[in-house]
Amino acid sequence: MRAPGSDKGIAAGDVLLAVDGVSLAFGGVKAITDVSFDIRKGEIRAIIGPNGAGKTSMLNVINGFYHPQHGRITFKGETRQRMRPHVAAAQGIARTFQNVALFKGMTTLDNIMAGRTLKMRGSFFWQLFRHGPAMREEIEHRHVVEEIIDFLEIQHIRKTPVGKLPYGLQKRVELGRALAMEPDLLLLDEPMAGMNLEEKEDMSRFIIDVNNQYGTTIALIEHDMGVVMDLSDRVVVLEYGRKIADGTPAEVKSDQTVIDAYLGVPH
């Protein structure tokens, strides 16, 4: 798998994505209220908060699934208020979901190949008949997918329909599909949800390796505070759709507002 390369003008540590004064409401229900933060290239950025804090809504705004009523998103220097998910994907934003969103009847290999769709350039005619340029292109994409399968250590399930896999492996396949897009920004929505300790340790290792080896910037939502404190470079904390803290894991962990609202540690 090639390292992301479409953000060449942005150096490590520079702002890759900025959220500026974003507000989102559904009818009279406010999901996000005037939230601002940024994500720097090369970091692992955690978004935490209690249930209903607006975390998933924020990811949905970033990748264009929701359109905020106020505020703006700046990604790789381009400022926008509205973005369609397929456009966000084409510009380098990939996503996994809180509930696994895979093609359950398809194999691991085919699910990860689906992540290469935006990279395919052959005409529909050649792809239909799997001949000529389309065949050569498919071989190239399949090579990338096989590298991802090796990287995630799932060679033994490459031909297995994902609906037959245990939940932890399904989450790993979904990560593989996102990686197949070669994203500049990878959004992970509760990647450890429903996992046992061993599965969490494996997923944590893969997230660190994706960040270190490929330089992929990662924003993740996670409820396991041990995971958040171990993986993250910086943490933003939401409560009832508002930002209440933003800083390093150590700063956030010792912030009394966060303790009172979320961590539940006595004074």
C-alpha cells in the first residue's frame, strides 16, 4: 500500500483539517453547538464524551454525511460548509462505522477490494468484460489489497464471507477496506466497540502501525479511556454537543470539567 500523497503541501504537524464554529441541529434538537478544533497531519486525534455528546455527528459532518447549519470545515486548505460523502472520499477522507458496515455475503478480499473503487480508472466496458486494460488494472489493485491483508494479518480469512467472521475480525476487515482508499485522514468510529481485551490490543497495534508506517492522520471516537490515553496525541472532549476541553491526554485527564462530566473520578 502506498503512503498517502495528495496533501504534499502540508507538513507533519500542520493543520490538515479544521472545524470552525460548527453547529448542527435536527429540528429543535441541537446535536453540535459552536464546536471548533483542528486535526494536525500525522497525529492521532481522539474525540471523546458521554453518550449523546455529538461525537458521531461530528464525524458525519467531517465526511459530508451531515451538513451543518453554521460553521465550516477546512480540509487541506479548502474551506467548505457542505460536502457529499463521495467527494470527501475522493479528496482523501475514509471512514469506519460504529456498527460494522460490510457486505456480509462477500469475502474479506472482495470487501477490501471495494475500497479501491475510487482508484479505478478503466472504462466500464473493459471492467464489464474483465479484459485488456481493466484486467491489468484489477491485478494492480488486487496487489494493494493483498498487501493490506498481510499488514492486518488476516490471510487466513481472505476467502471467507465476512458474515461468518467473529465481530473483532469484521472490524479489522472494515479497517482494511478504509485503508484500501489510501486516505490522508482516517475516521474511526469506536473501533474497539464489542471487542475483548486481546482484540483491543490487536486493533490498537494496527492503528499505531497505520499512523507510524503510512503516516496516516487518524481521528477516532473511543469510550475505552485506557485506549484513548495510550494512543492519542491530543483529545477533544464533547458534552451535550459542546466542546468542554481540548489538549493532550494528560491535560484532559486532569481537567476537572472533564472529570465531573465524563470520567467520574472524585475530587
